[in-house]
Amino acid sequence: MAGAGQPNPPVTPRGLLAIFAHPDDESFGAGGVMALAAEAGNPVWVLCATNGDQGGRPGEVDVDHSLDPEIRRQELSCACQALGVAEPIFLGYRDSGMEGWGAPEGSLSRAPQDEVVERILAVIRQLRPATIVTFDPGGVYGHPDHVACSAVATEAYRRAAAEPGGPVALYHQALPRSAVAVMQAAQEEERRRSGDATPPSEDDLRQSEAIEKLARADEDITTIVSISSVLERKIAALACHDSQMRGRRWEDPETRAQMERMFGSETFVRVDPVMAPGEREDRFIALGWGR
Ligand SMILES: [Zn+2]
């Protein structure tokens, strides 16, 4: 550590830091870019703000509502191995649960914002990533932890970017309306095919309404990354999050075909450096991949 008043030694930032709220957010939203960045020789890390300990859902009798946080930590570790990235880093906050559940003591959405920002900043200073990815402000479907995570990670990026050796690019993971339509059609098809007559739970309905409402206009999306070359890794990472997958059968060829339609690409808004209106890119900058 340099003493007060001494210039810090020059550091060149490298690699990708993904900052998400729960184990599984990283694989759904950015598993493909993480695998691509790692394949290109970049260090890649996941910072997970909570232990995901409210990952069960009330009303689902066969799912333990207060899941053992150790299960989800292990699932994230498994996903990181599948993606070929470093072991996860946890901030250890409790999962706030879905809107209306009443966030518990010690949860991310109840933590003082500045405290969380400073903790993320400490991780950034230690790792020195070039590029950071987190949720967009709506958090895809408005989960209180996703919204909080986007705000604190974005603020931590801004503070870190102002320092020597700070990160140089910030991306927000976001779903365009066209992708939401494809996803909903795929889910509908899966329901029909499986003959599942159970009506969706209130939380499910609320979630799919929120996804529609919070989806971004397609023209807002700056960065569309084709992830077909690493799709196997993304699917393997998703399969690690077994406690969240509600018995999906990944080997089933029709499920597979749906995955390919739903997860052929990942979509982002580049927040910094700002892109010119109408400009688009097909990879993250500052990671030297695809050159
Ligand atoms: Zn989440």
C-alpha cells in the first residue's frame, strides 16, 4: 500500500468483474460473455452481493424457503468452474426476497448504500478489472436486490474509474423487448408441451409482468454478443444452480432447442464510455477478445 501523498505505482487494469446479486444471476445474464472473456485469456471474477438464501418461494411446498446459503454458494462455485472463471467472491448480505416478502435484517436492500459501495470499491481496487458488468437499473424484473446491486455497482464503478488504474468500461445487462417476447413464447411452449396445468403463482405472474414492463426498447441495446461458441458452458453453469431450476431437464432435446433460441446472444447497454446514438458493437471493449 502506498503511503499518504505517494503516487500509486502504475497499474494496468485487466479482465472482467461481474457484479450480481444472487448466485445464478451471473449465468443467466452474462455467463456467455464471462466464458468468452476467460477463453480470450482475461482474468474473470464474479462478485456476488448476497448468499441467495431466500431462493425458495413461499407457496412451493417442496422448496425450502430459507435455503441453506451454503447450497447456493456451492452452486455458484460450480457455475464459475463451468464458465472457466475464478472462484466467486461474496459480500455475504442476506437475500432480500421478492418484493412484498419483507426484506430480513442484514439483507442487501436494507444495507446502507454507501457501505455497500465502499465494499465493492475495495474489491475493485484489489482486483483492478478493466471492465465491469452489472444489472441495468430495473434489475431485469425489479427484484429489490437486483435494483440495489445495479445502483451500488454503478456508483462503485464511477468512483473507481476516477482513480489511477481504475476500470475503463461499464456495461449494464439488459433485456430488449424482442428477447422478452422470445422468452415468453418459449415458456408458453414448455408449459403446453409438458402438459403442466398448474396456474403460475402470484410471484411468477408479478415477475413476468415486471420483465415486460422493465424490458428495454431494442434501440437502447448497444451491445449484442453472440455466445453460441460457449453455449455449452453457459448451460452447464445454469445446470449448477440446481436449487433454482425447478426440475428442468437439461438433456431433453426440446428444452435444449429452446435454450439455444433464448440464449443465443447476451444483450447489454454500454454505460461508459457512452456510445454515439445508433452505434452498436458485438463484444465488450477493453478485453482484447475477438481481435
Ligand atoms: Zn437474482
